[in-house]
Amino acid sequence: MTSSDSAQQSAGTPAKAPAKDPWDLPDVSGLVVGVLGGTGPQGKGLAYRLALAGQKVIIGSRAAERAQAAAGELGHGVEGADNAETARRSDIVIVAVPWEGHGKTLESLREELAGKLVVDCVNPLGFDKKGAYALKPEEGSAAEQAAALLPDSRVAAAFHHLSAVLLQDPEIDRIDTDVMVLGEERADVEIVQALAGRIAGMRGVFAGRLRNAHQVESLVANLISVNRRYKAHAGLRVTDV
């Protein structure tokens, strides 16, 4: 210890707190998760996996009857409701709607989503004879569009690279993949990381702030190319972390 250190301690200056363990994540098992677009392949698959892990899940759709029918197919305590009720009753809301309806859906739910943690997993993509390609929203990404449309919500981005086929397959016990999580507030990011970790085989990894969401969303176009060439359901794994 240097004389300067000794002087600071003798003067009552508190010692610097140790760095927080990045894998010390909160308990999210009691949170209610709503999935907007929960009747589509990605949303339905995420709802199934989270419910299977013991999470309370509500799937939303524009029509409550459609959501209730899909919830009945999933079982495991999943409920169905219209999008507005789903948003109101949930602590965390995952947005898994088609890109074409992304903006209008969120704009119509601004009041119901106020104060909520909203997790956007939408990938703006186009398709032509050459395959899938990334689109660039005016705001920069789907997640940034969500943040612009929902000024009273806390927006994060995650779950972009998951195969809907694997998510919905009841014969698959584990999905060994990482989930890239982006957001502005560390506490919110850690909640989403913990939620991803509830699904067997998955791990949530912090991947930056929302301004970096575009390249994460865009990578899905590359994964589609991988899957078509190799007849696979490719995901991602971050090494050395």
C-alpha cells in the first residue's frame, strides 16, 4: 500500500468496490412474459420454450380468439389474449411481429407498453432471387424504431438468431446457442440475459447498446444463407466469454 493509499484510508475515503460479476444475473422466474406476435413461428416458439422453463407466458395477437387457440396448442399454462391485454398484463413484452406490421403495432400499443421492458426480436429483411438481405430502417434498426415509438418504455433487443423450427420442436430438449442482448440500461440487459438463460442450452450475452442493433438484426440474412446451403438450423455461439 502506498503512502497515498494510506492517507486516503485514514481520511475515511471508502475503498473501491470490486467489479460486478457479469454473470451475476437477477432472478426473473416470477416475471410475466408477453409475446406480441405469439401466434407466428418465432413468437410461438419462444412462448413454448419459456413456458416449458416455468415462466408465466401470455401470447398476443390482434384477435384474442386466435391467441387463445394458439395458447391451447402450446399448453404449459400459456394464456392467449389480444395484444393490448397482453401488454397490460406482462412485466416483459417480447415483440415478434412481422417487420411489415412492426411500426403500426407498437404505435397502437404505446400507452399499454408504457413503463414496460420491451424486447424487440424483429429482423427487417427483404427477399429476392438471390436470397435474403437486410433492410435499413430510417431509425437505424427495428429496435431503434421501437425505442422511438415507445418513449415511455425501456427497449432492449434480443432473440434474433433463433430457429423457429428448433424452438417449436418438442423432441428437442436443449437449444445450444447464445442470445445477443442489446440495450441502454445494464439492469434491463441483465433481465433479458437471465430470461434467455431460462431456456435450456441458451445463454444471454451483452452485445452493446441499441445503436449496434442493426448489424445483429442483419446477421439473420447470413444465417438464412447458411441454413439453405447446409440444410441446417444454425445459431450463434460466442467464444472465450
